[in-house]
Amino acid sequence: MLDLIIQSMKVKIVTVAGKKNQFHEEIDRYIKMLPSFVKVELITLPLSKRSKQQNVLMNLKEESNKILNLIDRSDYLVAMDEKGKQINTIQFSQWLRKWMNEGTQPVFVIGGPDGLDLSIKDSAKFNLSLSSMTYPHSMVPLILIEQLYRAWSILDGQPYHR
């Protein structure tokens, strides 16, 4: 049984990608498995146009400006970063419990193939790494949403996590 103050929770996942995610059906399946009071909004921003004349830092800056326009001051910004801190699933479920109890609206930001601009990482309340291993970019939203569902199932006492 949950000892949560149940209130509506909105989770934003902002990702920078060149095309529609090939795992969109699996992502949608996990979103639908979450309780109705947990709303997940997946926002995909287009990559900045890559060219030989424009360097990577300029692309990252352009993408970060688009990302920052989607984030409110009250949001709990989590930058997904390969050099971020790793936590386990139980710790993640404890975060979810805390966010639900406090009415926190987390926003997870997944950069494009070149990562995230330093302005996003510095603005984030937490820099999170899913693993020290490297995943295909399109898998990261799927893994993150599966972990959200897994964290929820732990809080709800469901056997999914076993």
C-alpha cells in the first residue's frame, strides 16, 4: 500500500533527435501502464542543422535554447548525462515518491548525439547517468520510461520489479 499524498503529477521528457523514435510503440505502452494521475509528456525537438561551417558548440547552444524555453522555473530539471551520477532503481523510486508527495514536476532532458550544452547541465538540479555503458540514442527515452514504470510498481507494491 502506498503512503503517498496522491496528486496529479506531470513528467516531461525532452529529447533532441533527428527522427521519430523507433521505439515509440514500446514507449507508449509503458506510458499507458502508469496510473492515470501520472501524465508523461514526451517532447522531441529536432536536431540543429549540422554543417561543416557550424561547430558542435553552436549546435548545442541552439538546442539548449529550445530546451530551456520548455522548462518552467518550478520544474525539477534532470539532465541525462553519461558523466552524471548513477542511482539504482530503489533510489529512483524514492525520488518518485518524494516528487509525488511534494507535487514536484520533473523534467528529464536527453541531448542529441553530441550531448547537452553546459548551460543545461549547470541549470539541472541533478545530472543523471543511466549507465556507464553507451546506449543507442533512441533507446534512452524507452529505458527512462521503463524505469519510471518500474519505480511506480515498487511504490505500488506490484511484483513487476522482482
